Amino acid sequence: MHVRTFLTTLLLVVSATTHAQRILSEGTIQFDVSVQTGKPDPQLADMFDGAKASIQLRGGLSRSELVSALGRTVTIYDHRAGTGVVLREFGQQKILVRMDKADWAQKNQRYDGMRFEYGPETKMVAGFPCERAEAVQPDGSRFTVWFTRGLVAENAAFDPQFSRLPGTALEYESSVGGIRVKYSAVTVSFDPVPILRFEVPKSGYREMSFQESQQRKAGG
């Protein structure tokens, strides 16, 4: 075995021992967002340059947030009730979309047939030893995800696309408007998350149904 490969493997083993599997019942994962590839719209790619994303968990509640030059998108999900809310802020436009169980299932149905092919590669992400997996989507498209078995969310349903992984995804790719965007975890915190973070605003947003939001999206 090459010396460098041996040292990398040793580091991962030591880290895995140090980070005995932890249950993430409450805490925050912060991500850096970077554009990998994409030619259709360079301006859109620039909008995602320097973007930040985060996931906050508290029991059966989750809050996912993406902030970029385009605006802010927040998804709040209540696992026990099976309901969700999406908040979108783009300039002066602020929209709130509520989802019941059926809406949430429809929103995430594209992940129903997703499967994972696991590889031998390993690396460290945000201080956690991660394994490589290839996500294969129902349409045949693929993307790489690095996940750790050392961190398991109590509420595995917070991210439907990775709910079948035997751990937590800390680095992965996504397609947005024809460009390839990479999410890389930079910190994992187990600090308490205020319950206020999961409250739905009572004013300031124009509310629309999930069906209306889908029709609007289809209409461009």
C-alpha cells in the first residue's frame, strides 16, 4: 500500500473511532455551495457563486435554507404531522406555500425510485469520515454523494432524497436551471436550535396552494 494511501486510511479509521456514531436529534449543518459545471446561463451560475445552505433539526422538525444572490428559499417540515411549508423570497416578492401529506409526497416523488451504488473511496468532510456513493435516479441520471455513518439524524425524513442512505449526506451535487451545484458541509453543530426557527410567518408573505405553485412553475 502506498504510504500516502495508508496514512489517509489510518486517519479515517482514527476519526471513525473518535466520532463514534452520534444521533443528530438537534443541531445544525452548514454548507458551502459552489457551481461545478453548466453552460446554459453563466449569469445564473454567478448567482450561485458564494451561496450558503443550512439544515437545522429539532426532533421531528427540520428547516432547510438556501441563500444566494437570487434570493432565499426555506423549507420547514414537520415529520410527525407530515406537513411542510416553503418560503420563497426574491427581491420584493415573498411567497408562502403550504403542503399537506399528499403535497409533500408529490413534491418529493422524483426520489421514490432513487437507489445508491456504494464505492470503496473515503474522505473527510466537516471532520467526519465519509464514504462515496453514486445516486442513481429513476431517469438514469447520476450524481456523487459523500455520506458518513458516524452521524445519523433522528428524523431521517428531513431530506427525502437521502432517506435511504445508512448515514447523513455531507457532500453532494444538485442540478439547478441546467447548472451543476455542489453542497459541501463545513460545520456540524449539536447546539440547541430555538423552536422559533420552525415557526411559520403569520404575515408578510403572499400565500398560495401547492397546486398553484406547481402550475406557476410549469408556466415558467
